[in-house]
Amino acid sequence: MIRYESPLIGQTFTFGELRDRLEELGFHLNETFNYRFGAFDYVLEKSKSSYDYYLRLTVSVVKGFLESADAVVKIEEIYAIGALYHHGFQDHLDIPQPLQKKAQEIVTGLPRHLSRATQARTNVETASTSL
């Protein structure tokens, strides 16, 4: 697994806008989400006989419930990871160099692409700054 630094980590967005912008890039909401946490996956490489590789962006819900377009979510982390069918994610797996480069290019472009989404201001942020 490779973790990526990004100015997006810690930023909040409405779920609907974030989902729409990420889907434009090829990300899809992972099926294992719940109402408080979710992950968007971008397929870096899919294999029929070996490992699959993904770029994953995880979010936590700050306000509302995940499937609601107006829910507020916070980007928690961004990482590349491998998975083996029927065995799950392999966080110890080395990510091939060409896929690392591809993932880094996507991560680098994310802030520019997501700048079209309105960053959400939440009551949680307002309350913490007024103390």
C-alpha cells in the first residue's frame, strides 16, 4: 500500500458534488460503504489471473448520511492498494512502478478537478473556530 499526501485530505464537500466530480475521473463508490464511511475506487489495473490495483479515496460523514447528495463528507486518506480476488485487499503488496506513477498523476490532478465542487462549510467547523 502507498499513501499519498494531498491538500484535499481533511477538506469537506457535499457528497453529491464529490461523487459527481470523482465519477467524471473514473472513480466509483465502493460497495462496502456504510452511512458514516465510504471509499471511492479508481481501477489502476484489473487482471483475470493476478492482482488488481486500485487508487482509493476514503471519506467519513460529517453531517447527514452517505447516500444523501447533501451529506457533508471529509476526505480522510488517499492510497494505492492491491487486491486478489477472493482474498481481499493486500496492504503489504508492492505496487508496480508504472501504476505508482499513474496514481500519483491522478492524485496531483485531483485538487484542480475538485475545485469545481463547492467545498462544504459545516456547523462542526464553525463551532470549533468560534471556541
